[in-house]
Amino acid sequence: MKRLRGVFILTVAEQRTIVALLLALVAIAFWKTRMFLREDGPHAAASVETQPSPSPGILP
């Protein structure tokens, strides 16, 4: 059991590498989410012109 504890002891350089990789993964996930929302978000629906429907309470 003591042997397995030594596996998780990392040097400062290894810690920095892991933090950099995690930050890169978070940045990529954030960027992909922003791109997905930009394509399918409210801006995409606003570009379509719709005809106003008559109100059901107003008769001609």
C-alpha cells in the first residue's frame, strides 16, 4: 500500500504540466460550447423573418 502512495507524488514541473493540460482542456470545452451556442442560439432564430399573426380577439 505504501508503494502506491509514491505514485501520486509529483515534482513541480509535473504539477505545472498537469495544470497546463487541464486548463487547455477547459479552454477547448469552453470554446466549443460558445461556438455551439452561437450557431444554434437566439441569434440564428432572429435572422428568420416571420409574419405577425392576427390577434384572436380582433375581428375584421
